[in-house]
Amino acid sequence: MSTIEKSTVVSSDASSNKDRRVLSRTNINFCVTYADEGVVVLRSRSSERDYVKKSSTVLCHTDMPKAILKRFWVQLHSKRNTILVNKSPLEDNGYYWVTIDFDAQFNLRNHTFWFLARRISPSTQTVKEISKLYDKLLSIEQTMGLEVSEKYLIRFLKERNQTFDEYIQEIIKL
């Protein structure tokens, strides 16, 4: 069993919403400006107001590798859409896995205005595959640091002859 899988028990709330697509929106500073009912229910909050004006980083579990999160933020700041398979924390100390498709929205002057996040539960096979990579990156980060973890990720993708987005697209289809 991987470090990510055994770190905490998946909440039953997450499984009951497995096939539901949910949306949220963050501003340029990555503070949540909108969370639909699906996010509220999944996270065991009473209303959307519990999320508005809070950093979207509350949606990432502490077991997420920093190398993945850094790559993700760089890509968003570069005005590029990106997909992330994310381990998200729940209020009951559980977690749920979610595939998030982030879409940068621009104003008339081509400045990033906000980010729309579409969420859906990944398949068990996708979680199994991404857990292997995330566990390896976490292990490297804990023993050798972020820089070595980033180099491992680059080498991993080079050996597969893929970009990170291509790798994610491949495992999502599993």
C-alpha cells in the first residue's frame, strides 16, 4: 500500500459523489470566488460561503508532492490550461481523489481574469498509477529535497517520451 493511500481513510462522503461533476472558480490570486454545491457537499461544509475568499490551496492534501504542485502553479501562471490528479483533504480527516481540469479565463486585454476548475472522480486504475509516481516524488522530497524530486519527474517523463499533460491524459484513459 502506498504512502498516499495509507495516510488516511477515504471518507464515505467522497464515494457517494463519485460520478458527479463539480465546478469552482478562483481569482488570479487563487482565492475561491465560487464553489458549486458539489464542492460544498464533498467537503462537508454548510454553504458556498465557507469557501469564498479562501485560498484554493486548502483543496490540496499535505501528501501532494511539491514537485507536482510547483509544476501545476507554473503552468497556470503561464496562462496554460492544465489537468491535475489531486488528493484533496476532507473535514473528517479523510480525503478524496479528483481529476481537476483547470481552464484560464482572460479579460479583453488578455490578462488572466480567473480560473475555472472542473472536477470529476478518477478511475481506480488512474489513482493506482498516479499514486506510484506521487509516492516516489514524496519519498525523494523527504530525503533529498524538492530539486531532486523535480529532476526525477523530468527524467521520468523523458523516459516515457511524454510531457506531464500527455502522461496525465494517458492515465486518465486507463
